[in-house]
Amino acid sequence: MISDYVYELCHAQETVSSALAKDPTRSPASAVEEFFGNIKTPSIVESAHHQKGPATPEDLQRAFECGRFGPTRPSDLFLRIFHDALCTLEGDPMVGMTSPPLLGSSGVIPLTILSVLPDICRHMGNCIARAEHEVFLATNFWQASDASTLITNGLRELSRRAGQRGRRAVVKILYDRGNVKQVIDNHQNVAEADYIGGAIKLPSTEEIPNIDMQVVNYHRPMLGTFHSKFMVVDRKIGILCSNNIQDIDNFEMMTHLEGPIVESLYDVCLISWSNALKPPLPCMSTAPTTSGPYGFAEQRRHAPSVHFKGESSPPARDSSEFRHSENGVLNETAVTDEPPLPEDTTKDPHYDIDLAGEAARVQASLQPVGSETRTNAITRHLNTTIQPETKGDAPDSILEDEMTPYLLHPSHEPFPMAMVCRKPWGTPNHSCVHTPQNEAFLSAIRNATTDVFIQTPNLNAEPLIPALLDAVRRGIEVTYYVCLGYNDAGELLPFQGGINEMICHKLYTSLEPAQRKNLHTYFYVGKDMVQPIHNKFKRRSAHVKLLIVDGHIGIQGNGNQDTQSWYHSQEINVMIDSAMICAAWKEGIRRNENTHLYGAMSQEDGIWRDSEGKEAEGSIGLDPGKFSWAKGIVGSVQRVRGVGGF
């Protein structure tokens, strides 16, 4: 149950955000120390919490009273999960990286992106260019690349527009690139001379004369990776995504958040930054605008987009030319004789005035050109700078629906949301497991009544395996998508949990034959492919982090279902209570992947085989060999270097 102590935390008048609004010169760390200085050890409370039984109706009411959910009461399932997540605050009020009064909230999602990484960076670049006051961007790994150029071009456009307005903008960038100095101070200010060159290549002051930019490198040694990936613009728009900023072959996921939940994410920004903000963020001392209007695509007729050099590009579609679909996604219906919109690229930037314009531009790039087939057009879009020669082999006949990277959601009222995150833990042990993120994952599976869907690069977190087995044995339909060979070397290190083939085999062989029909496991297959491709080939990999339960509870964000994300990394996730959005997410995955068609593993032994009975090329299989620990060391080095992705 939620203790009086936690209940009072959630009803406190002050948050880290409100404290800095009163005094923008103080550091967020000082506010955390003032409010929550006396922190117990997590292990003490963990054992006490798990002695409690399931939440009662009285417990659910108490959980409801701990959130700010607006006019819509969350479902009982949402409240059960939220209740279990709140119980983790007993030992450490900041274990969730959010001030407790802001954990339970509400909001809207006008846009979801399910596509390759550049499509997400295009939207981030557009949001940055449209900013009026400030941008806070956080990522685990930043690497100079085409992906980063889409964002830095957005910064250059923001500076140009800020100059025209006569009002400077402020930008904060937070990333994790290990530095020995972080043993003393986890948050290292990065000098301009360091971030404009080498592997970073952010713009210099001369390139963005109307922006005040500050950059911090954050890591908690040894293993406390800053794995978070999010952005907040003008304290109005939140971006929560699975991707880092680098050129890689990953299929990724991003949600565009608006409404009160952005205030919660803004609080996460400040707590993660920790140091004094110099200069302060302009919106920090102003009341947040969370009641709309929101940026839904069909609510506006969007104007022509603006070219980076100030030229006009062809007008985009009228937003009235969208029809509502039954699965929570807007579809274009109009046929137009207008020329296709030029693609937003690193060398030819284009910025649209709203989400509908962005979606039309991206969708235009998926249309076949000349003699291209539909598969050829998809392959061209999925190929990034690191694998431009990859050839798709899916026949056009199986492409049931058009690939739709930008999922525009119909207008809707704010629905319940909650931040379910975890703090970083550097010590090389597994004591920091009792966190809002982990409890939310476990509670969602434990309380599911019909079905569980998961997509994650790797699935091997030790507490998760028995939870999934228990759900399957209860008759719950459990489906999960993982990536073949994703960071296999790193997952072979001692205490890391093992590779996906090993875990899948363990799950199936732990079940009775009659129970196995309830467990469906798949390797990711790209939209243009008919088989999974091992991650080591860097052609088609998936990096989505998503859990959906009973068709209306979704948890999306940064957290993988692996050992590192469960025990060590800082992860930021949002939980939602919306059947419409969850249906759209599942539909988007079906439309934009071929996993459901070609990725199924055997329900006998958990191994993927092709029609001739052969395992996928590069697959390690069930026995990694005697020297798997050596491969693990190589994998861990690659992770630090950012080679493998996180």
C-alpha cells in the first residue's frame, strides 16, 4: 500500500520546477537536496514492499489521489500499476527522476513516429526550428552524423528566426560520453572548443549567433549510463524516443507529447541536468501552458513550408483532407496534381509549419520514383548512410498496407499518463531494481487479463522471465518482438542475462506443450525483407521500446527489457491509458514492419528457421561457446564507443 509518507510526497506544494521558477539561479541538485535530502537505501524498502499483497480498492483510490489526472479517471489497471510504481518512492523519493507531485498526470499524443532514425531527427529539427524561447535536448549517445546534422540544421534555422524576432533562444544539450573526470563530478560542462569538433560537431557560436547554448556530459561511474532520450521545446512540447543521435540502421519509435505531462518531462530535464543553468531557461520562471490548443493535424490548414535559405517550397496538403481511421491514425485521402514535396535532407533542409505538413513530406518520399517498385521505394527510405546498398527482397504482393512512418492521431481530450522512470545506478551490483520503471513493467504483466505485447532490442532482465512465464500459464496471450543479435557480445558478459535465442529457448522449454500456444516470439523483420537480419550486418535492426497490456495500457520510452536498463541506466518512460493510441501503435508496427509475417520463432524450441529449416545467418544459437565472456568484453567496449547502440 502507499504509505502516508509517499502520499504526502505526492501532495507536496513544491517541485524542483517550482523551486527553480522562484530562483532560476539555483541548481536543481540543491532543490532535490532541500526537499529529499534524507534518502533511505533501496534494499531496505524493497523487501518490505514485496511482502504486501495486491492493491485493494482503497489502495487504488489512494493511488488516484496521488495523481493529477484531470477530468478522466484512469482505469483500475492503470491505477494498479501506478500504485505499485509509487510504492518504490518509500526508500528514495527521486528514484523516478521526477518530483513526486508530477508523476501522475495527463496529456495528448498528436503524433507517433515508427521508422528509421532520420525520420525522428527530421521531426526534432522541425520542432527546434519552430521553437520560440528554448530547447532542452537529452540523448545517450551523440555522434557527428547525418542524423545529428538534421538537428544542427534545425539549430541554425532557430538562430536565424530568433535573429529576425530580435529575441535570443536558449538551448541545453545533455549526453553521455564517458570521461574519467566523472568519477569526481558526474556532470561535466563541455567547452565549445570540445563540442564543435571531433565526434560531436555541434554548431559554434559564430554559426548560431542568436542562441545561448550550454552542453553537459553526464555519466555515473561505473555502470550508471545516461540512457535517456527526450526533448522539451518551449515547455509545451515533449519528445520521448528510443533513438540516440547517430547514423545507424535501427528502426525506432518516438511520441510527441503535449498537455500537462510536458510539465512532468520538464521536471525530468532539470533534475537530470543537476547543475545551475547558465543562462537559465527562459520558460523556467513562467507558468506552463498545458491546456491547449494542441497541435493535432486536422485542426489547422498548414501554410507552405520554409526552405532553410528562406525560399518557399510547394504548399502541403490541406489538413481537411485527412479521414479518421478506426485504429487511431489519420489517413490522407485527397488526390492532388501538385508536385511531390521535396525531402528534408542534410544538404537541402525544409521546415514545415505543422505536423500535417511534416507527415505529407515524409510520406511523399516513400512514393516509387520512375521504375521503382513499392519495395524499392521502401528500401530507399530504410537505407541510411551506413548501408546504402542493402537490397529489399519482399515481394510487392505482401505489402498489405502502405508504410506510414508518421502516425497522425485524431484530436482527443487529455487522457491519464504517468512518468515511470528510473535513476542511474553506477555500482556494479543488482541492488537498484526497485524502481518505478521496473515495478510498472512487472505490475502491468502481473495484472494483465487478456494480452501482453512487448517490443525491445533484447529481453533478458532476470525478474521479467518468471513474470512472463506466470502470465502465459494464466492463459494470457504474450507476444514479444526482439532483434536478432542485438549487442550479442555485450549480452554474453557474466550477469548480463544472455542473448535472445537463449532466453526464448528457456521460456518455451519451461512451459508445458499446451501452454506454449500462448507465447508468441518474433525476431524483427524490416518492411522490405522476408527474414530477420543479424544486427552485426547493420542492415535492418530494431531499437523500439514498447509494452502494451490489455489493449489500453502502454509504456513507451527509453527502457529496454534487458539487464542494463533494469539495474543501472537512467531511463525515462511514459505510461498511458488510451485504447485509441495503443491500437494505433500496434497498427503502426504491423504496417511498418514485416515481423508478424516472417519473424516467428518455433514454439517448440524458440529458434527461428527459414522455410528450408536453416537458422538465420550469423545466429549464435543456444550455445555461445566456452569463451563467450571474451566476446562480452568486446561487446562492452563497443557499447562505450557507441558502436553497438543502446
